[in-house]
Amino acid sequence: MGTAGDESLCAPYRVEFPFERTVGTVVGTFLGGLREARLLGARTERGTVVCPPAEFDPVSGAELRDLVELEPVGSVQAWTWVAHRPGDPVGHDFAWGLIAIDGAEGALFHAVDVGGDPAGMRHGLRVRARWAAQRRGEMSDLTCFEPIGDPA
């Protein structure tokens, strides 16, 4: 630690990534599905479905191309409670959660809205997608997940 008379050296900097990447066929189709309020997963050669869809099977490494529609419902597998900040997907405190979509392996990381009350969150909570009123083909088209029925 310095003394009261020491001055820190500072220099402004900016971190940039001056390139663009296309999302590819699988992710592009997934995002297009969100625009239509549809949740898609990718079928593997093993007969399972991965959601969110990936370009390659996480187990075998085989390329994935066959997309299937899933019901946008599932269960909370893990979560953390956060205080609301400007730009968050909901207007009050909420949880970031890992959602296991019914009929799929893997977990989708997304917001879970239980009305601002952390007592409403729990492992295994059944949830469904809440879609944005205006959708553009991006992750925010799925505003959040919300409890199905009584959250108790």
C-alpha cells in the first residue's frame, strides 16, 4: 500500500472484439424458433435431444443438424438469487437458473421470475417460458421462465 502522497498511475483503455461471427445453421435456426415463440433442441445419433442445441453432440462429437421442437417447460436444476439491475430481463429481483427442459439433456441458463420473492425458488421448481411481446430472433425473445401453478 502506498502513502497518502502517492498517486496511482492510470491509463484509459478499451477492450474490443473487432470481428463478427455468424451463428451457423443450428444456432441460427434455434434463434429463429425463439422469434416464433418456439423452443428447439438438437437430436443426437444417440437418440437424445440437446437443449440448448449445439453444433456437435457433447458426448460423441458428432455433428448435429436435426432440430426438433420442445415444449417450453422444465425444472429448475440450480439457481442463484440476484438483486434487480437496469437492463435485467424482469423488473424486480429474480433468479438466474439452469433449466432442464422436458425431454432434453443439458440445461438452459436463463432468468426465473417468481415475483421478486426468493422463497418461491427451489430445486425442481416446474417452470414454463414467458415470451417477449416483440421478438427479433435473439435470446431475449424468451423473457424468462415462470412457475407453473402453485410455486409452494
